[in-house]
Amino acid sequence: MKKTVWSLILAIAVYTAIVFLSDAKQVGDAISGIALYWIPLFLSLSLLNYLLRFFKWHYFLGKVNVHIPWKESLSVFIAGFSMTVSPGKLGELLKCYLLRDRRNIPVSKTSPVVVAERITDLLSMIFIAVIGLILVQHKGAMVAVAAGMVFVIAIMIFLLWEKAFGFLTNLLCRIKPVEKHRGNFEQFHKNCSSLLDMKSLLISVPLGILSWGVEALVLCLVALSLGIEPALPVGLALLAHSAGTIAGAVSMIPGGLGLTEITIGAILTGAMSEPDAAVTTLIMRFATLWFAVLLGIIVLGIIKKKNRSL
């Protein structure tokens, strides 16, 4: 939780800088002019994104022979959002510890699920970005997309190539306290191979394309709510959202804070003024990233309260 607080402080600093580097008065006027009825529309798209991503999480659990009621699975999944603002979202390994504490399921069995979630999310983002680049050419976004491709290919080669993974395992197991965990490393590799096989990718990646594509449309709704004319092209929204997310993921900055916002805002300036791009980006991030973190904290609190009462 302390890490989340520090990430929130970092976010406030980043967002304050973005506002003042744009035009503080214009940004303030734009935000105050949004009618309240738009907010449920923004959040509904975020909720749809979370639901589709839950389907992938639950499917992956089944692939590693973890079968729990869907309501419990959903609560653990949402609780993981409380650690979204961590490097590479790896703080979402919290879900594995919750399953360990509640169901006595080894972390080595479920941690590959979180890793597979992140990899398939990134693959989906790359596909969305390519679609965006086809619809709207943008040289700057190509750098982020190319970096994402190199990053995900390198990770997949390491996780799926038995010799590469075995080499690192043998290296780590030279350390005596680590040696006793060799079986866990082998289980981790086996589960990663199962979760990232062709059948799984053909299910998880399209789900990711749909879920993150839906979330990208929040940018279009925000621009519409601000009265920005002409309407933000869907292709540009897809490209801005995916390229920004890829840049943040590759950087390993907690929640991609700063780099994601700068990337999205820079791409949006191709269709609107800088202050409008700043406002659109910030509102979108509050309706997606920070809404998820808030939901995660609430559900995690409920889970902990239930555990204490047992």
C-alpha cells in the first residue's frame, strides 16, 4: 500500500507539471465545463475493459489447473488493481499471494498467470497500435511500437526457450538458498509454456485487443465531452492509447506515469491543441488507471476484512 501512496504522489507531481506546461487556465476551464453525466459513460468503458480482462485471467487459471468459483476469482482479480501502479504491473503478483492465503495454492503455480497476462496485454497493444498506424500514420508512435515488439519478443524467447530459461535457473541455483526452489522454477517454466502456446494466444490476444480497444475509446468520449471539433478519429485514439501504454510498460516506470501521459498527449496534438490534448489525456487516465486502482483498494480492503473475521 505504501508503494501505491508513493505512486499517487508521483502522479500528482507529473499531472501538475503537465497542466502548467500546457495552459493551466485553459485546462481548468475545460475540466470544469464537463457535464457530470459523461463520467458514468467514461467509467462504463473502463468496466467493460476490466470484465474482458477478467475472462482472460479466469481462463489462464483454468490452464494451470486452478479452479475456483468465479466470484472469488473476480474479487482476487480486481484486488490486484490496487498494485497496478507498480513497475510493469508486477505488483499484481498480489493476486497470487491472495490465492495462496485463501486456497493454499503455491505462488509458483499462479505467478505465470500474471506474467502471461502482462505479455498478452502487450501483444494486444502492439496489434492495436499497428491498426492505429495503418489508419493514422505517425512516425513518433512507430518508435514506441518497435520498442514494444523487441521487448515482448525478448521476454517470450527467454520464457519459452528451454535452454535460455534453464541456463538462468542453473545460474541462480548455484546460490545455496535458491537451490531448494529449483522445482518451483521448473513449474514456473512449464506453466508459462502452457499459457503462451498457440491455442492460448489465439484466445487471450484477441480478448486483449477487444478489451484495450474498448478502453481506448474513452479518449474519443472525453474529446466529445470537451466539445473538441472535429471529433477525435478512432484510429488516432487507438494509436495514442496503445503507444502510450507500450511506452510506459517498456520503461518499467510504475503505472507508466509520466511517459504514458506524454506519449498519449503528443500523439493527440495531431488532432487538437496542446491544452485540449493534456486535458483529454488526464481525464482518460483518471477514468481508467486511477479508477482501477480505487476499485482494487476497495475490494482488497473487503477481502482483508473477511479474512480477519474467519
